[in-house]
Amino acid sequence: MVGWAIAVHGGAGVDPNLPPRRQEEAKQLLTHCLNLGISALRSNASAVDVVELVVRQLESNPLFNSGRGSALTAKGTVEMEASIMDGAKRRCGAVSGLSTVKNPVSLARLVMEKSPHSYLAFSGAEEFARQQGVEVENNEYFITPDNVGMLKLAKEANTIMFDYRIPIAGYEKCAGLESSVKMNGLPISIYAPETVGCVVVDSEGRCAAATSTGGLMNKMSGRIGDSPLIGAGTYACEVCGVSCTGEGEAIIRGTLAREVAAVMEYKGLRLQEAVDFVIKHRLDEGFAGLIAVSNKGEVAYGFNCNGMFRGCATEDGFMEVEIWE
Amino acid sequence: MGWAIALHGGAGDIPYSLPPERRQPREEALRHCLQIGIKALNSKFTPLDVVELVVRELENIPHFNAGRGSVLTNKGTVEMEASIMDGKTMKCGAVSGLTTVVNAVSLARLVMENTPHIYLAFDGAEDFARQQGVETVDSSHFITPENIERLNQAKDANRVQIDYTQPIQNDTKNETEPPFANGDSQIGTVGCVAVDSNGNLASATSTGGLVNKMVGRIGDTPVIGAGTYANEFCAVSATGKGEAIIRGTVARDVAALMEFKGLSLKEAANIVVQERTPKGTVGLVAVSAAGEIAMPYNTTGMFRACATEDGYSEVAIWPDTKIE
């Protein structure tokens, strides 16, 4: 029997000028979610049940970029995606392109358990959602005034930038763009990834992971990021559970979540070493962060960008909720 | 060291009893695509250009499950997907849910090169295709009578089978009859991997997916690390049962075993196919930076071909019978 461990995140890459009130709200939400998870673990819930439960909570709260409060596509709509993986048998489920499903992570779980497939997207996923009778809302439910404002700023920033990869001068003159920290080509004051995720190892030593997001602000409709891709944004196997956040393209290219497990399995690294190795060597110029748990009851996190909203706890009473380094 | 190339037209339960009239066109097609790849490599095309070129050719051939000849969804439609990866830069591109784009692999390349994203799907991908001016046709172009037949058989079998995932062979009422009267495998994909004499690697994979799949189902093919992967060690393109390849992060694992455990390409590829995925679900083609080739599979057969610069070439379907 192993002590349980849990970690949650609300995104890597945080605006250094984030108002203290917002920081406080974020920490409170993370604490609340962590406590929900801890309570479930104390009642012997399985890892996969706990990650779903916690991510549902994060999705329902408009604070981070998932479910309600999701970032908006270039068309001003919401296209949500999520994935979940049960480490014990490496079963997995994923969804993309959801526009009305209240809890994408739960639909991902249904794909895993009630469909012959692992990944459903767009109208096919929405249809499956109706067949399964999950809770749905109009697309407007997910859209917050904050994000409508952010989309506008993102579009302004983008029309100035021809190629987001080339650093440009001039955008600093735009109102509201004081921060020089950029991720995904946008100033972080406009858009921080804020994907959510949870990883858990239960007292039977089973690992699970789940990740959910609205994706990139001002993304092309149809753009899929790392969150629903098994091996990139989410991964769980017998030895660990991992959930990533940050620049989706960098996470996909680096198959980040799988990488943590691969160096543990193939190089014999322990969890924290594996996390450090992956963050250091697999990201090149990309910015990202991740949380992870191991089947030995350990919890770890790492990020190479400016802050990551996170919280972790272990059965022996350790608990931490942080944003900065 | 010279260049090396390998390509596949799908792994699956390709029965030994496949009649000549179904076998020969496919062998011919593999040979033809191999020649195209060989010619391109000899003309010093980059591996990225080569894999795209060869997969385009495979997509255009109706005998394989990609582009024209794609298997059908449970609604009788096609939803094509593909991905491509450049091992040198680790840049990649992927598309899913295409219904009118003639060459999915080329659209995947455009996503990689002309957008800040990696993966576009469904309506968004189709819109992008129109913006980019790629060749599109009415979806009926991709649908073949064979695939309509396959879909009907799959639907019939489902009336008997409650669990879709059970192999049809378990239906004892039809023991003597092959699951599909035309004898072809119902799973498959096309793909190509190549390495040039400088050790630059690339991989591309394309498919119509699974017969009778739910609309919106995405398989392993567009998932980087599952169906396609390339880095400085090797390039891999996988085929088989998508769900197994995703769980097994097959393409990435071959490279990871080489990198982290120092295994050779053949050893790494064999471990992934024989030990880390269930029997009857996976095949792959892979080349390494050193010019090695591996084409393991744990299914009955895999349509495949390969060649190296020193003149070796091979076209095969099953383990023991090489055609040349």
C-alpha cells in the first residue's frame, strides 16, 4: 500500500503583473479543488475517479481556461478539448471541438468507457454527448466577458505582428500590453494558457491523469492542441501520471507527458529527476509546465516559464499551493 | 552510408488466401510507390519531400485505406486524417476529419509550414484547405465500391456482435468464412519513412481510419508520437488498430528505446511491436539515422516495401514470402 498523492494545475505561464486579488482567487480555487480530491482519496476513490472529479470542478469555474471560461477561437466561439488516462491498463479517452458539453473531461471518460474508440471530435463528439445524455449548455454559457475582451486584444496584437515568431517592436504601444513576457506569440497579459489538469496516485498505487482546456486564444477554428493528445498533454501508465500545460505546439513536438514516463521506465530515473530532465531537455524554445505523480506516492512539478498555478498534496499531510517559482 | 526508405499500405489480418486479383494490384502499387521514392532520393530530394510525395501517391491509389479508397464511417462518409514530421527540426503537422481534400498529407504539411499550429481538424481544416487552394473534390471521389461492401459487412457483423471491439473471427457461426468476403484486411493506413545520406529523417502517415467508425473518431494517424514520429534517431510510421497505437505511443516509443536504452532500430521496433502492444494490432515501418530499416508487425501481414541506396529492395505482404 502506498500513500496517495495528488497535484492540480491551472496553467503554466503567468502574467508577472497579475493583480494580487486574481492571484488570491486562483490559489483559493486550487486549494478548494485539492481538498475535494483529498476528501475523495480519503474515501478510497480510485485515481481515475478523482482526476475526473477535480477537473470537472476546474471546468465549472470560469477562472481558468477550460469549460466555462475557455479561451475563444478567432470566430469568438468556444471549442473545448480534454483527455483522461487510467494508468493501470493505459486506457484513455479524449475529445476535441466541443461547443456545448459542460464537462469535457467527463465526455472524454465516456469515450474511454462507453465507446469503441479513444478519441472523438467535433460534431461526432457532440452527437455522442447527446447519446450519452451528458449535461449540455449553449455555447454562450462558456464565454466570459473577460475572454471576449482578451480576444479583441489578441486580434489587435496579431494584426500588428505579421509572423508571431519574429519579435516585433511597436506592440508595446498598444493599450494594456505592458508585459513583455510572451507565450504562444501573445503577450501574457492578454493570454496565459491556463489549461487545467490533475494527476493522482491512489492508495492502491494506481496512477491517473486528466487535462482540459479551451485552447489557444484567437486560435483558428479546428485547431487542436496538446491537451487531448495522449502522450503530449496527458499520460498515465503503471509508473506515473502526467498532465502538461503551456505552449501546445512545443508539448506535442516534445511528446512531453509520455517523455516523463519513458525516462522513468527506460532510464530508471525517479519522478522528480524525470520531470526535471524533461523540462530541461525537451522544450527547446518552447514554454511549458507539468505536474506528475508516481506509483510510489511521490508528487512533482516543473516548468520553464514564468510561474505555474499549481497545488499538490500527499497522504502524510504535505500540502502546497503556489504560483511562482 | 546511403539513403533508405520504407513504406507501408497497412497492417492487418491479410489472409494468405488473398486471391491474385486482389494481391497483385497492391504489390504493383507498392513497387510503384517505392520507385517514386527511390527516384526522389536519388535526385537528392529531402526526406520530408520524399515522404510527402510517396504518401500522396499511396493516397491516390484506391487499393489502400487512405485518400481515395478510404474506409467509411458508420454514416457511409469519409473522414481522412494524416500527419507528417521532420526529424531534423522536429516540426510536425496533422489534420483530421477531411472530406474533400485530395491529399491529406499535403494539407498536414501546410499546417506545419503555413500556420503557427500543428493540428487542424474537421471544418477548420477544410476551411484552411480552401484558403490554401489545395486540390479538393466532391467526397464521392474517395468512396469505392469495395469500401461500401466492407461497411455493409461490418454493419451486418455488428448485428451479431454486441461488442464492436471483438474480432469478427470470434463469431462461430461464420467459422469457415473469412470475415470479409473479399479477403482484405479491414484495418490499414499508408505511410512512409525516409533517411538521406546525412542522417536526416522524416515520416508521414495517412488514413481513412477504421471501417464503420463513429463519425468524429480520430485514430493514431494524426497523433504525433502514436502513428507518426521522427527525431534525430529514427523515423516511424505505424499502422493497425488506432486505439492500441495511441495507448502504446508506438512511434515515439521506438525512438525512446533507441535513445534511452541504446537499442538498435530493429531491437527497439521489435520490442514495441512484440512486447508492448497486443497481438494482431500493430505494424510499423522505421528507418534510423544510420540507414537501418525495420518493418515489424504482429498481425497476419503488412503491405510493405523498402529500399536502400546500395540497391537492395523488397516488396512483401507476409513474413515468409518476399516478392522480390
